[in-house]
Amino acid sequence: MIRLFSIALLVLFSLNLAAQKKSEIVVTIGDVPVSKEEFVANYQKNNTNILDDKDKKSPSEYLDLYIRFKIKVLEAQRLGYDTVKSFRDELKGYRQELAKPYLTNVSFNEEMVQTAYHRTQFERKASHLLIRVSPEATPADTLAAWNKISDLRKQIMDGADFNEIAAKNSQDPSAAENKGEIGYFSAFQMVFPFENMAYLTPVGQVSEIVRTRFGYHLIKVEDERPTRGEIKVAHIMKMFPKQASEETIAKLKLTADSLWQKVTTGADFAELAKKYSDDKQSAVEGGTMKWFSPTTMLPAFAEASFALKNDGDISPVIRTQYGWHIIKRLELRTTQPFDKMRPDLETKIKQNTAITKSSDEAFDRKLRNEYQLKINKESFAKLVVLLADTANRENLSVKISPLKSTELVSFANQNYTCGSFAEFLKEQHYIPKTTKTEVELNGLLDKFINTKLLDYENSQLEIKYPDFARVYKEYHDGILLFNISKDKIWDVASTDTARLQNYFNHTTKKYSWNNRYKGWIIKAKDAETKTRVETMLDKKEMSKEEITADFNTKTENNIQFTDVAVEKGENPVVDYFIWSGPKPAGFDETITLVHGKIVPNEQKGLKDAWGLYSSDFQEQIEKEWIDSLKTRYPAVVNKKVLKRIPAIK
């Protein structure tokens, strides 16, 4: 959740951390000045590519949001949130991921980019067979795995069914169920060696053996089709509870059917999604989801989405493993032209670990040249002699002690001694031998140098790459904002029930039900029983409990009462009897009746509108907190500078 929240902040409140230059100051928050360059960069980033013009902010409107964000982060720092171990560990993890593309030097050529683009135009469907072998496996284990998959390939080439062989022999855990079928995929969606072999193998044929970090694979290429592009849809979802019974699933289907009737007869899809969809993340956006391709979405959902022919078309109610869905097509776009995709393709090639692995040596050479690496060859030669001596073979500290303080490696004002190299050798569990000592030490020295160069380069990323510094600071501030907001706002609103009750008691009761039907749905054993029950209820001769006791026995239920308090559209049976709705599928009206009345505009209690009042309470808590922070961190705005900042149009 923290990860998602901080990523969202990249869009909502990104903060430019380019080194401060002498510049006009837009605002000083507490004692922190904000330059015009920094503010303009953030303002432009957060107000560009906004679809609805009414959501765009003027510089002065955005400044208020910016100040609210900054004072929360300043308060988190004042309270020491940035010193907590969990924060530091979280930030360290983000930094490691963020630094990876900067700590390699992937070389790529036009052919690689063109090949990647071609593969984005076509999706391949395949099955695979896996024999596991780890990258660190012994030669004996590697040979055993190779022999096994070679034998299986021979069986397949001799006529055995690929999928049956996969089901019985593949070490992919899902193979027993799916017989090795993995469906359609495109460029960058599989590990690179697998993808490469799948696209090099003709459709209908079985690949040569290919090795990935998981082991040895055989791939049967079953089909190729043009990429269908990406689609944006909205959906209304009725989610299956965990371990839902078929009865529960059937009831949810009735609700979904009722909603489908509404959206296909003119009701506003977005409003129904906001009110009834169980996918809360998309519901607040009227059901709108992010763009997706056929290979990056649940197959059943993707097929139903791409089957819609026109923008605005609505699917039937479809089922996935997660629930019932009604899908509305909003927009379809084909694969973008090569020139537009080139930057993204180049970035993905750079970030692909299978490709980057081959460039590690080139990056090491680059850093050696850039930082003017020097190796003290005389010290290294003496080190080799000492370690080749058979005495004290396992005690590196004793053997190297004469050279402990002697410089061995230097670069960029960093100096490393023979003693520090000895510590590295201990970490590598190195034991000197009488032969090949120089060869072994040369390899280990290269590894030592590479480690130190990468560590140093990592420490310089904020200085060398302003974009890295900006994004890293965004993560830093985003996590702080999340943590302090959780403590000061969200947890208070969700856990302090006494304060919430007090808020409810003293606030305007602004949430009410629409007209609701309150009463019972009664299902009888047969039509005769239904008539008898209906007569009793009309004459008010007996209560619900008395009727139930009269008709039902310990061994037989002749009638069943279900309490309902529902608005129009929430229950298909009530809709049918009370609001002239369509007859639910499979419904028998001869043995079913409803009994109750329509109750207009009842006020919702705290329990009924817990989420709404909690949200309002949260807003009040946040407002009070912001007001106190504005006192602690007063903002002084340079209005002359602010006025000269043009608004985004």
C-alpha cells in the first residue's frame, strides 16, 4: 500500500530536487525557500496531460496544494519519522530499485530496437515445458537436467503430444493443470531468452532447448496474431467474497443482471459504478480502468473487452474468478508508430536484466576510465608472493600483515589498501593455494574493484543525475507523507470510535436513504401455502414469528422469510413486485411474495453511513491539523514572482 501511495504521489505532488541555483523565491515555508524553478517544474508536471480542463490549477491554486504537502513533510521530519528503521529500510529498497538502470551501461543497436518493435506488433501463443536447474547448479546437476529435457524433446519430435508430456514432466507447478499452456504474450512480457526463442521458432513447431534463470525450457509455438492494441474500459463489478457459496454467487448474479438492465436502458454507467461497483479503486472514477492489452489482463475480462466493437458498447454480464462484471468500452488505440515508441523501447532494453548482464564488463571499463583507476602493481605482486606461501594458509590477516596499510587501488580520491582487499577475500571465503594464486587473485581483484566502483557510482547518483535525485526525493517525501498521514489522520478516523460518535452526534445529518422498501421477501413451498400466508399477513392475524412457527417443522421448511430494506435497483425481486422491474431469470412468482412498505428518505445512522461519516470526520481532522501546521510553518509568498508564472492551458 505504501508503494502504491508513494507512486501516486509522483503524479499528484512530485517535487523537483534539481540543485538550487540563485533564483527568485516563490514561497518560503517555515525556513525553507522554494525557488521559482522548483515550483514551476512541479506545477507544470502536475497540470500537464490532464483530460478535463476544470481539473487544471492556476499557479496560485496549485501553490496551496504544494504548501499543504510541504508542511506535512516538514512536520514528519521534525518528529523524526525519517529516522525510524522501517522508513529507512523502505527507502533503501526503493533506492536500490531506482538505481539499477543507472548502474549498468546497456549497449543496444538499431536492429535490437527494430526487433523489439516488431514483436510488439505480434502476440505469440505458446506452451512450454520446464526442467528446473538453478544458475548456481553443479556441472553434474546441470548435465542431468540437460539430459532429461533432451530425452523429452526427442519423444516429442518422435510424435509424442507436447502438452501431455508437459503435464507429466514439466516442473512448472501449473503444468499439471494447464498442460504447459501459457497463452498469448508479446515483447518484454517473458524473460528475454524465453521470448527470443519463442519468436525465433516458427509457428506450429517446437523450439530448441533454451536456458533461463529458471532452468531448461522447450517451447511449442501455437499461434501468432497481430497485437490488438490497448483498450480503456469502465466496469461495474460485484465481487465474490472469499470461499463464496454458489448460492451467494447466484444472488450476486441477480444484482449484476439488474444493473445490466439499467445501463442498457439508458441509466448513467458511471453513476451506477460509483454507487454499486465493488472495485472501489475504479468506482470512484465511474468504473474507469487503466489502459490494458489482451496479454496484461485476465483472459476472460480481456476477451469480453476486446469483443466490444464500438466505443460506448456494453458487454453482457461476464464472470471471472473474482466476480461478475459489466464492461463498457471507452476507447481503443492501436500500437503506436515506431518513432513514438522508440524511447520506451530503448528504456526497456536498457532495463532488461538478461541484456544488461552482457554489458556489465563494458560498464566496469567505463567507470575505470571515468574515475582514472590505478592499481599498485608492485603491491599486488608482493601480495601474490605472500599468499602463495604455504605457511598460515588460512590466516589471511597474518599473511598480509606486512602489506596491510599499503595502497593497492585508487580512483576518484578513494584509496583502498591491501588490508581492505584482505577483508574482501575473507568475505569470499578465499583460501590461498600453492598454484594458480596469481590467476585467482587477479579475478578476485577485478571483482573487488568492480564492487567498490559500483558503490562509489551509487553514492554519486544524486549529483550526476538530477532526474534520479528528483524521483528519489519524491519517494522519500511520499513515504513520509503516507506514514504521518496514517498516524495523524487515517488511523484516528478509523479507530477512534468515540471521537467519531461524538462527531456524528454534533454534525448535520446530511446522509439519507432514497425511498426504500422495508419488509420481507417470502418464499413458500407451493402456491397454496403462499396464498394462505398472504391472507394472514393482509388480515394481520399473526406475526412473522407466529407464521413461521405455524408452517415450519423441525424437519421441513414450508416458508422462508428474508428481511429486506432496499432502494430501487438493489434487489431484482423487490424491483419486480414494487417498482415494475423486469422479471428475474429463473424466478417463480407463484410461490413468492413481498410484504412491507415504501419508507421515504429515512436518515442514515452512523452504522449505515459509517464510511461517509468517517470520510467527513477525516476531512475535519485533516483541516484542524493543517491549520496547526500552517501556524508552525508560516508560508510567505512572493506574489510578484507568482504572478509572472503562466498558467497551463
